[in-house]
Amino acid sequence: MMDEKARRAALRKIPYGVTVVTVRAGDRVNGFAGSWVSQCSFSPPMIMLGVKRAGLSYELLDQGRIFVLNVLGKDQAEIAEKFFHPVEYTDSQIAGLAYSRGVTGAPILKDAAAYVECEVERIFNIGGDHDVVVGRVVDAGFDRDEEPLTLANTGWQYGG
Amino acid sequence: MMDEKARRAALRKIPYGVTVVTVRAGDRVNGFAGSWVSQCSFSPPMIMLGVKRAGLSYELLDQGRIFVLNVLGKDQAEIAEKFFHPVEYTDSQIAGLAYSRGVTGAPILKDAAAYVECEVERIFNIGGDHDVVVGRVVDAGFDRDEEPLTLANTGWQYGG
């Protein structure tokens, strides 16, 4: 039998960032705090996300097929925190934060240190509680060189 | 046109660990330094890896369908460095480092701070230079509570 305590502890030793993944489908917008994020190809540049199957962001990702990975600076934990739950939005604000629209129309947080905008290439149901979403990078922006927010910075956990 | 410089800079802001992923197929053993690693399901616990399509480790992963994610402590960069290229191995050592065999037979580095042993569930060709390998956690061990080695610790880059 697997030692569940060791499993949780070992999995929690994988270092993660804390980003905000913003999504849009039609005129509906949402975002979530995303840690299960990694690049998965250089050429073409692609990233993979683990995204909870149930939930509004999953639904918008599946329908809209676009997302923006908003990279936060290490002092921006309070921005990520706003996206722990579905958020309110207007044409110019999401969760009370200003955003613009990227080339795909997906929302880009104005306060992000950097962003990577993607078109969804594939969504894989892996038989777990999250799907693996693979996106091809179609645009990116870099506002400022700052240490990125990490799970370790925040003391939050998402893993185990 | 996408700003390639911004794209590289933004992608490099995603925080990563540096782990050693060890693989085995039959009596062949190898390992590689892996950063594109993330959990992708809680229940059942699964992890996803971006693995370069060409290469011995990919071949062994594809054939053996097992791997171990060896989590290193922050002062163990020199261990990861040994796995930048294919390594020599015996029944008890890989790249000159002692290993044991996990429940699947995959090698576990004795010096790892923690490890997660997986059976390969799926290998997805995503049309890039890496495949997405999804593994189901079948065993794990936790040796000591140590800050994990990160790409930021080492100053190496794998992303952009």
C-alpha cells in the first residue's frame, strides 16, 4: 500500500508558480488562480495546464478555446486570491481589476508582470479530476522583470 | 506578429523545479533533468511531464511505461547536472549515484529528498517537440523536508 502521507508530502515538494488564467467564451469572462502550469514545447511554443473539470472556467475554456496566463509578481498574491472563486466582470474590469483584450479577445490583466496568450490546441480527459489543457502560444507581453509569485511565497498549497 | 523576445521572457517567468526523472525498460535504465513537471489530478493522483520526443529517456518511457520523479533539495544541483546527457549505470548505480528499485522496478535515487513513482497512463503527441506524458502515482517516499531545487536556484533556463 502506498504511504499516503509520503505521497502528499512528496507531491507538495514540486515547486509551482501562482498565475491567473483568464478565459472568455462569447461575452462571458472568468479567471482562476492556476498553479498546475508548465511549458510543454519550444517549437511551436506551447503550455499545459491542469484544469478542474467541473467549474465555470473549464466550461469557458472548452467553449471559447482561448486563455491568457497572467504571470504575477511576488507581491501580487492578493490578485490571485480574487480568483479563488468565480468573479464579476464588466467590459473593462474583472474582479475589480482593469483588463484589456488580447489578439484572441481573451482578457489580459493590466497589472500582470507578463502574460502568455494561447489558443487551446487540445483538452485531454485523463481520467482524473482535472483535464490537461494544451495551448499554443499566439501572443505574449512582458511588462517588468520581477520575481514571480510562487506557491512557496504565499504559503498556499495546491498539490498532494 | 508576436514579439518573440517578450514571449521568451514571459515564458521564462513561469517558476519550475529541477527534478531527475528516472526511467527503465527491461534492463535499460536512464534519467533526465526534468523541469516541465506538474501534478494534474488529485484523485487519482497524477502528474504530467513534458518530455523531448527524440532521446533515450523518451524511448524508455514509451517502452517501459514507468518513471520516478526524484525531487532534489536546493543544494543538489550537481546531481541534476549529471543527467543532462545519457548516463552510465550498473545494477546499483546510475550516473555514479546509488539507487534502489521502486514497486514498478523504476530506479529511485537514494539521495533524493522525496520521490514519486508513476505508471505511465498516457503519452500525448501534441504536435510539438515534446510529448505530454501523464503518469498515475503508484508509490512515493519522503526522506527529508528540504527546500526543493528550482530553476531559479540554479540559474539554468529551460523555457521560452
